[in-house]
Amino acid sequence: MRGGKNILLIVAGAVGLAVLGLAGFLLYRGVSRFGSVERTLRDAVSELKDYYARDPFPSPGNIDREETNVVVLTEWYDTLLGDLSRGQIEPVEKSPSKFMTTYGKTKNALLKRGGSAVPAGFAFGFDRYAVSGVPPAPDDVPRLTQQLTIVESVCGVLFDAGVSELVSVRREEFEDTLVSAGSGPRPSGRFSAPSEPERKGGTLRQPGVIGPRDLYATFHFEFELAAHEKNLLDALNRLARHPLFIVVTDVEIAKVRGGTGGREEAAEPAGREPGLVSSGEGRARAAGSRRERLMYGEELERPLRVKLALDVYQFRRAG
């Protein structure tokens, strides 16, 4: 009996020692982990304090790199603006009377150059000055001179492309829309700013005026003309190659209705059945000109009615 109690005590002691050993091991491992986390936290706090204690800016190396970047970007910027504005027309200070003289000479030159493609007395979008003869306000002359030079250049492109007819030229008017006393009714063929004008920063966009924070401004024009397909394509290609920065914003094409080539069919002589001709007339027709024998083809193609809208950009000068 005494031996059985001893065995129980030994077993209980061994179990107690095992439990104490396990508890000690867990305690040791927890303390070790706590120490490791504490060291990690201490190192992180030390590193953070070290960052706060540093004074990295301004760094001489960073300053040199940033100054180099500024020089490179400025050169790129100036080069780009120089390329974009190379062919543009700059405003020229003139008196109103000199503008009227320049306009008269330009109009006459364009009328002569256009020939039969331009009706007599065509005003090329400056109807108010052609009709009234009243000079513009002095402040409007520089931009009016720009518009006049642009119209002259674009009309020259259309004439060189061989358009059949120049129907109308409309420019975006920026001057006072009131007609001067005694100038008569407001001429047709003109358009002002759109009904809902574009606004930038709460201010009305002014054609051709580059704002303090803008890189460019635009002049808007609309040309209505008649041209064959190949002449229209030639004109568009010429505009794309033009030294001015011209962007075609809209092209509307309508085919003119009518007979082939606009020619009326010849009436048959009275008393003869339709389609019957004498042998003499047949030989006469066969011997006629080639154009008289044509039934269809490019030579008989009717010109297309075209409305061409474009923007001409004015870029800020470099520097």
C-alpha cells in the first residue's frame, strides 16, 4: 500500500514538473518575442528620429539636376512654339485709313486673280467696309489686318486649286456690331460669335487674342464654294501643307442637282419620230467635236457645293 502511494506521488510530481517546464518554456518564448519586438520598435523609432534629424533639402545634387531639367524643358518649349508659329501672321499696327487702302488693293488683286470664279464686287468677308466705306476703330486694325492677310492667303490656295466658284467668305467678327449711321442695312454674308460663345475663365473668348495664360488663339473662317472633287482634294492638301497653322474643322459637301454636265438635251425637230436621224445628220453628229459626243465622264461632272470651315491658329511667341 505504501508502495502504491509512492508511485502516485512520483507520477504526480513528474506531471507537475512537466507542467512547470512547459509553462517556463512558454514564458521564456513570450519574453523572447517581446524583447525582439521591443528591439524592432526601438530600431524603427531610432531610424525615424534619424530621418527627422536630417536636412536633405536643398541638396546640391538635386539643385543641379533640377536646374538642368529647367534649361532642357525651356529649350524644348521654345523650339516647339517657334516651329508652330513660324509661318503665322503677326498683328501690324496701322491707321484705319491705311487699312482701308490695303483692303482695297487686296480685294482688287483677289478679284483679278480669281477671274470668273469670283463675282464682281465680291467683298471677301469684309462687307461692312466695302458697303459703308467707314474705317474701323484703331484698336481693331491689327487683327483686321491679320484676318485680311489670312483670307488673301486661303483664297489664293483655292484659286490655285482651280475651284469653279467662290460663293461667300465669312469671318468671325470681333469689332462693334453696330452699323455706323448712314451706312445702310447690315450687309449679308457675315457672322459674329456663336450664340453660346466659348468662355475661358469667365471671360468671352476674343478671336486672335492670346490670353495671359494661353498658348494660342484662333481665327475662325467659313468659305462656301463650288469645285470638282479633284480640285477640292487639291485645295485640302494645299491647306494641310500651308505655312499657316490651318485646321479644317468642318466640310459639308452637297451635289448640285441637274442634267449631266448642266447641259439641256437638244429637242428633236418637229415632225420626226424621237430617236430617228437622217444619214446626213448622223454623219454630221459623228463628225462633231468630242465633247458634243460625250455622254458622261469627268468633263461633264457638275461642281460640288462645298462649305469649308477652318481655324487659323496664332501661337504665343517663344520667350
